[in-house]
Amino acid sequence: MVKDQDKVKKYLTIAKGQLDGIIKMVEEDRYCLDVSDQLMATRALLKKTNNLILKNHIDNCVKDSIKNGDDSKLDEVIKALEKQI
């Protein structure tokens, strides 16, 4: 993940800020659908971040593992993808 570590940290920092904002919205008793919209935006950003992490894992760890005759990393990715469905 070293390749995109800065991008991942940036996305997570943004998501953290969004969550802080959502907490404030709840405390202020803001309109439910506005809170929901912000939750969905945060969820989308976290999904994007997770996909980036998985892509880097495939591009690096899984490819290296397969080159060395070990397909256990491929099984890990399959299990991770199943959790997303």
C-alpha cells in the first residue's frame, strides 16, 4: 500500500471530518435526510478508500505471492470481496 499511502490517509482524514460533522448535525437535531445524505457520502468515500487498498494489495502482495507459487493471498482477496457483497 506504500504507493497510495498518502491518498489513503487523505481520504480517511476527510471521512473523519465528515463523521465529526455528522455528529454535530445530530447534536443540532438537523433534518434527518440531510444527516442521511452526509452518512451516504461518508460511506461512499470509505468504500472508495477500501477499493484503493484492495487494488494496491492485488497489485503488490497478491501478484508477488502468485509469482512465488503461493495463491493464499488470492484466497484472502476473494474473502475480502465477499464481505463487500
